Amino acid sequence: MSAPVLVRRAVRGASALRGGRLRRPTPYQFYGALFWLVMTLAYWRVPLCCDAGQHAAVVERLKADLLHPAHTMADLPGEGSPYYGPYAVAQGVVARLTGLTGWEVVKLAGPVHLVVLLTGLGRFVRTLTPRAWAPVLALLSMTLLWGTARVLWSGYLGLMPMTTNLGYPSALAIGLTFWAWAWTAARAGDGARAVRFVGPSGLGGWWGYAGIGVLYALILLTHPVTAASALTGAVAVVASRQRDWRRPVVARWALTALACAAVALSWPYYDVLTLVGDTGMDAMHRRLYERLLANSWLAVLGLPALWVRARRSPRDPLVLLFAAECLLLAYGWVSGHYTYARVLWAVLVPPQFALAVELAAPRPWRRARKVLGGAAVAGACAGFLTVHAGAVVPRSVDPVGFTQPTRWPSYDWAARYIAPGEVVITDGYFASHALAGYGPNLAAPIWPDPALDERERRRRAADVRAYLAHGSTRAERSAVVRRYHVRWLLLTRWHPVPEEAVVVAWSGRTGEVLARVAG
């Protein structure tokens, strides 16, 4: 009896390129793409604000001089500023090649950062579970289960903060951190639970470990505060996944650490070691510790799921990650280095993701999981309705009156008169944050920066306050003008224009006045 002959049907059209059947997208691919589209539109409809002026200023300085950029906000050299990391330099190159302004580069970076963040999240969750809906639920948990207080700091991953901070380097650094953790878990993985892939360089073996180290170095040079979370998490992931600690394995992880240190320490624009113990930014971050509970209490809903994982295995990656990041957060409070409040996102990710993995389990569910799911839905609705709804619901179609994202005024009207590099004195909060992004300098930079001695920055701030004081004399003001080469004043409508200044333009929206001073 002859063997049966298998006849393969001819495949025509686009399906022929994929072997006869179109591959259906996974739930995360579909909803992740939808999330990217919605948040990109939400981000694009809101004018850049807050720290965006600082990051636009970084691009403008690199666009003007790629190898020796000036200080981001002052008429001074910028050598030693941690703002000039590899990613900022890449943005400067883009600006020089395309002619884009710093503001335009920051705006365009938002959707790119979101792609890195979404793909990194999906990759990391895949190291935790093969459940198809887990990444979708992790994304919802990460963006909704924060607190019920509105907070717009960079590094906070709620829907509302994303409308302002997607263009910041911190958003990219967090996305890269998820990728780094996923690749670290894969290298330290235990068989079936690890994602199978070759290293970021496309090569296996030693090169893969070195590539991971380079990635952590790029995170460190791009956003040092996020790097503290990334490196702490890396230790937790290795401790949870690595079972074999023979000498060759230890040597490979040593290569990872060596590659990270070599790349970070060889960066020519600034010395990362100068950031150790730097306290310039600590004071402004204390408020984040004081409002820690209000900014994060909804994530507590994930603690039961995290507890279940801890009972199964004390070496669970999310359990160790949570413990390690909590220690880092506590260190910031105890030591007075309040900048570590910015690692809150990494503290909340383990309970948020543990909850997502638990709720992605196939049905039927036990009663405890049903209760947990109901609580999670209630928490997500509370977070959305109290804080985040205005991020994705425009005012024109808002039937309730949700709080909308912050809308800062533009200073295009003033920047058209001020040449790049000219020095400005301003008493406005918005102007002091935004104006440097157009190319001008401030007599007194508002942010601490290792490139400028903090005592000098405070002295400049005191001189500016003396200039703006109502009782200042013309001679005192002239001395400040000569000392800092001041060319322009940008004053709010509450401050009188000095007699020696000439009004050039004014804003119909804010009432601010631009005046030229003789120097």
C-alpha cells in the first residue's frame, strides 16, 4: 500500500509572505499599539511645560557646539554637567542635521520614548509569566495604580504625568531599564521561565554579558537617578534567577559590571563619580517623601499578589525587586538624599506587576482572586477618575469637568527678539523654566548643576533678587547688568519696568513685558 500523498494548497496574496496564514497580534501588541496612539495624541495636544525647557536648552547648547556645549542656563562653560549624556548628544546631532529647535526635538522624542517603554515593559513581563494578558494588565496597573494626588514629576508613570514627561530622558531611561532587567533575567534565567534570545549585540556568550553592562552604563549616563533603580533591580534579578554560581558564571557577571564601569567612567562630557554624594537637588525632592502615601497608595492593592509570590518562593524576582527598591527609597529618607524619592516608580512596579500576573490567570477564579480583581478595578477607576481622566479626555468632549493637564504659556513672542546666548533677568516662574529652551541664558540658573558651583548659583540668585527689589537704585541695577552682561528683562505684569529699560514686546496672554537694557 502506497503512502498517502500530502497536497499543499497554493497560497496567494499577502498571506504567501507569511507561509499561508496571517499571524494574529497578541493582546499586548494590539492594546499596546492602541495605548501608544492614544497617549501620543494626548502628549501632543498639551504644550510642553515644567522641565521641558531645561531639556530643550540642553539640545540648543549641543546644537550650537557639540563638543564643548555651554552651561544649560547660564553664560558659562558647561563642562561637567550631567545633562550632557549620550542620549542628549544624539539629540544634539539630530538638531544639527535637521535644523530642528530644542523644543521640537523634545516634543518629537515623546512618542519614541513611549515605544521603548512599552516594548521594554512587555519584554520584562514575559520573563515573569507566559500569560498573554499579563502585559496588558501590567500596563494598566502601572499607569493607573498610583495615588489620588496629582503629581507631574518626571519618572512618574501615571497617565497624567505622561502628558508632560514623555519627552524627558527619564522616560527613555525607564524604558531601557525594563529592557535591561529582561535581558538580565534571560541571562540568569532558569530554563523554561527565561526568555530565549541572544544578547543586545546579537551575539551570545561573553558578548551578551558585556552588552548588558553597556546598556546599564547608557542608563546611568542618560539619567543617573533612574540608574540607581536600574542597578539595584539588576542585583535583585540576578539574585532571584541565577542558580549556578560557578567560576565562569561569576566571571561573566563581572564582565557585565566591568563593561558598565568602563563605559560610564570613560564618558568625556562629565565625570559620573562627581555625582556621588552630590546634594544640590535634594532639598526640592523632600516634598515627594512628605507626600509619598498620597502619591502611591493605590499600588497597595498589589501587595496581596506580591505576598502570594513571596510564599511560593522568597527568591521570586518581584519580591526581591520590591525589597531592594524599598531599601533604596528608605536610604534616601534616612540619609537626607531626598532625590531618591524619584525611585518610587521602581518600588511600585513589583506590586503592580504582581497584581497583573495574578489577574491574568485563566478562569475559573477562586473567591480570593475575584475579590482581588474587584478591588483592582475599583482602584483603577478611582485613580482614573480623580487624577488621570483629563489626560485622555479633551475638555471639548468632557461631560464631567475632569482636571486637565497643565498648559503653560509659550515664549515664542519673546524669543524672536532675544538672540541665543544673550542674558535675561526674569521674575516669572514660567519664564525662568522655559526661556533657556529657546537659546537665551539666565543671569541666575534655577536648577543646581555640578557644572556651576552651588555657592556661585546662590550668589547670582541673590543679585537678581536685589536687582528686582522695589527699592533698588539705578546704580545697583547697573552693577548687576555689567556683572552678568544682562541684555534683557522679562517681567511679570506686577513688576514695574526700570526707568533705564525700553519695552520691546509684551504678551497678551500673561501680561509679561520684554524690555531691553543698556549694558
